[in-house]
Amino acid sequence: MGRRVSFLGLCFWVCMFCCGAASADSRGSSGEEGTVQVTVSVGKSAIAEIDDDFVCATLDWWPPEKCDYGVCSWHRASLLNLDLSNKILLNAVKAFSPLKIRLGGTLQDKVLYNTPDLKQPCTSFVKNSSALFGFTQGCLPMARWDRLNAFFKESGAKIIFGLNALNGRTIQPQGPAVGAWDSTNAESFIRYTVSKNYTIFGWELGNELSGGGIGTRVTASQYVSDTISLKNLILDIYKDVEPKPLILAPGGFVDSSWFKEFLDNTPKSLDVITHHIYNLGSGADQHLVEKILDPTVLDGELATFSNLQSIIKSSASATSAVAWVGEAGGAYNSGRDHVSNTFLYSFWYLDQMAMASTFDTKTYCRQAFIGGNYGLLDATSFIPNPDYYSALLWHRLMGRKVLGASLSRSDKIRAYAHCAKASKGVMLLFINLDGNSTAEVTVVNNGTPIRNHRHYNFGKGIIQFPQDSDGENVREEYHLTPKDGDPLSRTVLLNGNILAVSTSGEIPALNPKNVNSSSSIVVAPQSIVFAHMPYYAIPDCS
Ligand SMILES: *[C@@H]1O[C@H](CO)[C@@H](O)[C@H](O)[C@H]1NC(C)=O
Ligand SMILES: *[C@@H]1O[C@H](CO)[C@@H](O)[C@H](O)[C@H]1NC(C)=O
Ligand SMILES: *[C@@H]1O[C@H](CO)[C@@H](O)[C@H](O)[C@H]1NC(C)=O
Ligand SMILES: *[C@@H]1O[C@H](CO)[C@@H](O)[C@H](O)[C@H]1NC(C)=O
């Protein structure tokens, strides 16, 4: 029907503007008991862009004997023994179509691949407290690799494989690993993988050996030459093979000078610079709950993201590498039971993914898909923890373009905005850390509330009146709350309904509820809301 400007429409707009201005006036002050009025202003253009498949999770090597603070939380969640025929596991990965999965972790730098070049028996990890990382060397049998690849193919996962980067080096007790990387075993493993037509999205070199390292470390200059060797190897092995895999490194904690030297010297070899995050401290921390609810703690990671972004920008003439979070589990040493597997952890997790996005992080890998206390799935029952559903909702709703979002109050309400994924308009994410107050949010653009009143505001002086379809009188909302209002519950509700896999292991549908677009967005105490505003037109989102 084309565009239309009507006198009626204009009156409607003016009326809405006045009402909106009235509510915006009360910003920052408490309304009725337990309710705060908040306005959020969404940026007009994209500030960053993420991968379409931004959500990634890890599978690790830890055997059942891996214990932390007396708790053994890995069970049979290792790449070597995970039950790949489990129905929930398959459905949980499939639901993403695709889910990026990064295979790696501490013990990856002690894994041998049982290819014909291996001149020693293929033995499993054995606990040994005097060995580096607490275990002896382990080994991946090719039959297991075949089985894993069959699972990845069936589930539609995109695989990043973390190679053993300590092979061939001499490790000094409590000190550095010296000498060049011996790529012989890795090379035959990659050749085997290619000969089987297994698609690997990326090969990553090493785990937490950068900077000060965990357990041991490798200098940046040595890592540069090893990464160039890996690149040359990949160029050769994939000469006639498509698609070409990405090269990722170093999978460690950001250390400015190490990362800068590494990036500046790997311009043609590195596609992705990967870093790890454990910003909540140890899994033994008695104050984990308070930390997650503390905006200052959550904001503590801003500096790292910002620092890495500027290192990449300052190296931009040299490198085209982008940043990924290659592993993040919140609390290190396997997280904490009754915290990392509860609704509360989604405050940290969703906030991290959203924060990482604003700094142009392309992909965010959660430690772990299964295993430890921080698995998206429970390590023994395979039942999804609340964070699984948070990840899936993010994956389905948050589009590639990241928009700025600023709040009229900056205390315990957190807000993020992206273009909606696979649909029109804007997707907002709200996290209410406050246990007592409900936030009533008005979304504004230059002070004007954004509601569906048949006008779009593209900036000063340009007001357009497109013909809306009837479906645009509503906003779609996804309210996540914990069972019985207990943030430490392991059961999450979506719009008041418990999310649970069916008896046959099917992942439930994640349906929104429709809300009148003229109402404010209500974010209950200690809850999470995704809100889709199809009627909010932003040029970068079309
Ligand atoms: C444990 O590791 C140490 C150091 O690598 C080694 O000397 C020792 O033989 C190992 N013990 C066992 C029981 O394997
Ligand atoms: C791999 O793909 C090639 C070309 O499509 C085919 O000729 C070959 O048989 C495949 N190999 C395996 C092990 O499936
Ligand atoms: C609500 O506020 C009261 C009083 O300040 C406080 O004691 C209580 O812990 C708060 N509840 C939550 C869930 O934050
Ligand atoms: C939405 O709310 C407005 C204002 O309260 C009301 O006039 C309108 O009828 C409502 N629309 C629907 C579809 O409920």
C-alpha cells in the first residue's frame, strides 16, 4: 500500500510522544513500591559485528579422575569417553544447527594421536600429581576420532580442534617450555582427518601457554614461528581440499605485550586470536553468588575486551585476525556445584556474551558443553542446565549486528541490543540483577519512546510513515525466571513455563509471548528478558 501520512497518524504520534516524555521524566526515581522506571536508548548504527554462529561450547579431555577441591565433576564427559549415542546430547547440539564446538582444554597439550607415525603405545591419561597438569600423557585412538566425527556430522556441529602444542619441547620444572614445536604427530593426524573427508572448521595451536602460561609457557617469538609452521602445513595438506580451515591461536589469557608481538608477526598465518576468560575466580570461592550479582565484578572484564580490541586495531595494517573467546567458564577449576549449574549463572553468561559482542568478538566458546559444574548439560544426566536455554535463545534471537544500548540508570539493570536475527527490527536483552525491584523499561530514540505508532524515526527531521502490517502491533518477549523465584534453582521458566526435555529427549520449543507494543517492557526482579521489537526500524538492521 505504500507510505501514508495522515492527520490521525500524526495526532497519535504526538499523543504517544507526550505520554512517553512523562514516563521518561521519572527516570531514575522509584515508582510504586519495588518498581523502577528505566529508559534505554538504542544506538542508531552497528558498533560491532559477530559471527552468525557466535555461540560456541567446548568439549574437553578431562578424565573422570579430574577432581577439584575434593569434588570430581567431570564423570564421563571427556572426548575420550562421552556417550555419543545419548539422545539428549544429539538433540541439544542439533538444536543450534550449527553449534561451534571447540575441542580442547588443559590436557590437549598432552594428547598424542594414534596415527601410524606414533612410535609408542596409545595409552589413556593416568592421574599423577607430580606430572604437568596432574596427569600422564594421553592418546586419541583413531576409531574414537571416527566416532566423534560421525557424531559431529549427524549433529551439524562446526569443529575447532585444539592441537598439542607442547610436542617436542623441553619443559623445565615450574618453568618455560623451550624449543620448537614438533608437528610430526599433528601433521599425520590432520592428514588422516582430511583423508576421511572430515570437515574441521579450524585448527587451534595450544592451550594457555601464552604470556605467563598455566603450568608452563612458550615465548611469543617461538609461538610465531610455530604458528607459521602450522599455516604452511595446512596450506600443503589442504592444497586440493575445500573448505580451508581457519588457524587459531594461542588460546590463552590476554597478556598485552605477548599478544601484540604475536599478532604483529603472524599477519599471513593467523585467522583468529583466541583468549580465555575466568573472571569470577576460583570455583572454591565462597562469594561466587555475590560476585555474579555485583555489576562492578561483571564490568571488570570490560578492560580486557577493550585492551584486546585496541591491540588488534593497532596491528591492523599487519593482521586481519579477529578475536574469539576460545574458552570461558566463569569460575576456574570446573566451576562450582549449586552455582555454575543454576539460573544465576546466566546473569554472568549472557552478560559476558553481550559484552564480548560490543567489542567485536566474533565467537564465544563456553566451557563446557558438558562436563565440570559449568556444563551447559549436566555431566551425568545430560539434562540441560539453565545456561543451555540461555545459549539457545541467544543463538536464535541475537543478530550479527551489535547496537549500542545505554540506560538511564546504570545500577543493577543491564541492557544490550542487536539487530534481530532472521527477522525485522531490534532484539533487546535485559538482565535484572536486583532481587527486589521490577524494572519498567521504555525504549527511546532521541528521547522519543519507540512504540508501534505507525512512524519510524530515522533521525532529525525525517519522519516516515510506512504502512504497517497488523502483526506489528505486538512485541515478542521471552522472560526467563528461576523456578520458585530461587536464582539458585537448576530449573528455568520461559514465560512462566518450565523448560524441560521430553521423555524422548526432545529439546522444548522456545516460544515468545506477544505483548502490546504500547506497553513498557517489564523485567521482574532477578530475571532475564529478550524483547523483539519488529517495529523498531534501524537502517543497519534492514
Ligand atoms: C609420575 O610422574 C613423574 C613425573 O613425570 C614420573 O617421574 C613418575 O614416574 C610418574 N609416576 C607414575 C606412577 O607414573
Ligand atoms: C572423500 O571424498 C572424495 C571426493 O568426494 C571421495 O572420492 C572419497 O572416496 C572420500 N573418502 C572417504 C574416505 O569417504
Ligand atoms: C531485598 O531487600 C532487602 C532489604 O534491603 C534485603 O534484605 C534482601 O536481601 C533483598 N532481597 C533480595 C532477593 O535481594
Ligand atoms: C494496545 O494498547 C493500546 C493502549 O493501551 C490500546 O489502545 C490498544 O487497543 C492495545 N492493542 C491491542 C492489540 O491490545
